[in-house]
Amino acid sequence: MSREKQRQVRNITADLKVREEQEGDMYLEGYFIVFNRETELWPGAYEEISPDACKNTLSNDIRALINHDTTLVLGRNKSNTLLLEVDSKGLFGTIKINSNDTDAVNIYQRVKRGDVSGNSFGFNILNEETDYREDGTIKWTIKEIDLHEVSITTFPAYEDTTIEARKKEVEQHSKRKIEVRKNKLKERLNKIC
């Protein structure tokens, strides 16, 4: 099922790694998206990203940011300072740190010390499946995304706005189910009377 475009953000705790080469070049590396991992958004609501979700989006003009702040750009795929590749585990990224950018060097040092360890990505959902399970839980499987940015994040947790959007969707579904039940009961009562 396709959904109206709405910017989404997802965060993960990942093994962010630093790499330094002999020439002094610094890199941040890690998975920004992990496929086939069911994540609980809140009790009873789950989301998972399909391995094919990124196959049509890596040609986008994608930026690497710090905490989704568009003024703190670490790299860009169009300038080859952000390299993104999909493998069987997920979307792996390598950011080449600009040694003349104090913000970039600072976040590199924070990752190196272990103070910052989260990754995130900003995107629009182009295609997803919704499964309202018999046990009352719900699961979204994201089939295709339009990726805008990846971020190094201080707090790797789902943003409230993203969760609120999903909760409203579940509430609307629950209201529709109640309306259907009410209408069926009315039909039965009308047949009896």
C-alpha cells in the first residue's frame, strides 16, 4: 500500500566506528539502516525495513548530517564525501571527515571516545505494507523509501513526531473497526425488529 509523502526519521543504535588512515584522513562508518529487524515503536506496534527499500534511492542527492541539523553537513554522496552501499545487512555508510571543519572533527572525536553512537536516516515512505495482526498488534513493512539524509545522532531513539503519526494511523484504523461493528449490530437489530 502506498502512503502520502510524509518525512520520516528513524534512529538506531549502531556500531559506529572511526577509521584513520596513514595520510591523516578520518572516517566515520556504520549501518544507517538495518534490514529485516522488527523494531517496536510502542507496545503492540512494530516496523521493519525490507531489503529492497533502498534500491531506487541511492542516486538521490543525500547528505550526512549531525543530529538531522542541515547546517551541520558532514558529507554528501554527490561530492563523494559520503559513500553509501547496500549489502545483505542494510545500508552501510562511510563519511570522510573534513579536517578543516571543527564540527566534523568534534563529532569524530565524540564517536571515537564512545560518547556518540547513534545513526539515523531521514526519508519519505513510498511504499509499505500494513499488517493488522489477529493478536491486536500492528506491523508496518517499509518496502520503498525516498532517502534524503543520514545522521550521526546523540540520542538513538524514535522521534515523538514519528511515533505520533503512526499512533494516529492505528487510532483511525481502530475507529473504522468500531464503526463497522456498530453498523453490523444496527443491521442485526433492524432485522430482528
